[in-house]
Amino acid sequence: MRRILVIAIVLAGLGAALVAGFGLLNYEPLAQGSTSYGGDPHLLLATTEDDETTAYHFRYAPSGSFTTAFSVRNDGPVAVTLLGADLHDETEATLAETAVLWPQQLSIARPDPLGDWTDPNTAPPIDHAVIQPGSELILWVRWRLGSSCEPGEAPPYFAGTAIGMGPKIDLRWSVFSIPRSSAVDMGYKVWADNPAEDPLTVCPTPPA
């Protein structure tokens, strides 16, 4: 009888662990926060709105980069540790040789909601940042463009065309030390435009 009771307790514990594990696999506490920002106004070509979302337009430049900001909110009952963008180093190395746009780095833009903003050009990438329940964290996103543009040749995006990403970004995070990833809405899309009125027509020669 005692053996049967022990087995029942063990099975009950395993069942509870499985339920908890399944719950964590489906747990999505991160959501769009209240802040969005188009970055350096000197680099921003235009901001547009439609029925779906805001769009920030930047100039296309091979190997170029630009920065935007958004906040992420923890809607769950426990703290979440944000680990960065869901992009592996080997994937980034491959993307660098293409003509695509991707989120290269996440940094904390405003550690204190009432404090100063950090410099997006020098803010270090997130290693881990704890977001308490009901709290928001404002982040810089550094966007990078691939280098695929042969000097002296036509660029991969002709005048009046663009490449974009968003409005969701894949984030890595953990709860109870269990790593997870999920797509979070930033509240906007980003576009790298080769504007029709002032286009890049020939790929530049990289600096020596």
C-alpha cells in the first residue's frame, strides 16, 4: 500500500511538472508598450501612417545602419529577463553578405522611465535586463543593411523601391531561467528606401 502511495505521489508530481512545462511553453507575457520613436531625425526620410501601423522610412545604403526605439511591457505576473534579439551570430554573418535588412542589436534606451536616454551609438547590447510585472522597458533597435552592392553596378533596390521589416521583432527572454523567444509588436514598420526623387543609382566603392 505504501509503495502504491509513493508511486501515486511521484506520478502526480510528474503530471504537475508536465502541466507547468506546457504552460511555460505557451506563456507569452511580453507585449507592445507605450513608446515608439523613429530615431535620428537627420536620418529619417519620412513617417507614414496607414490603417495598420506607422512606418519609419530611412535611406537605403549598403552596409548602412540606423536606429529606432520602442518599449516592451511585461503583462505577466512574474519578472521576465530580456536577453536580446532572436538572431544568432552565424545568421548575422550570412545576412551581412546579402541585401536584406535585419535587427542587429538591442540596447536599453532609457533605464529609468523618468531618467535620461542613452546614446544609441554607444549603448551596449543587452546581456540581460529584468522587466518586472506591469513594467515597461524602452529599447534601441539598431537596424543593419547587408553589403550586397557591387561597386560601379546598379544597386539591388532601384529608384522608388524599398525593403522593410516589422511591425514585429523576435525577442529572446527567459522566465524561471527557462529560455524562450517570441514575436513582439513594436508599433511600427521600418523601411530602407531608395527614394525616387534622389536615388542611389550606382553602388559606391567601400572606403579603404
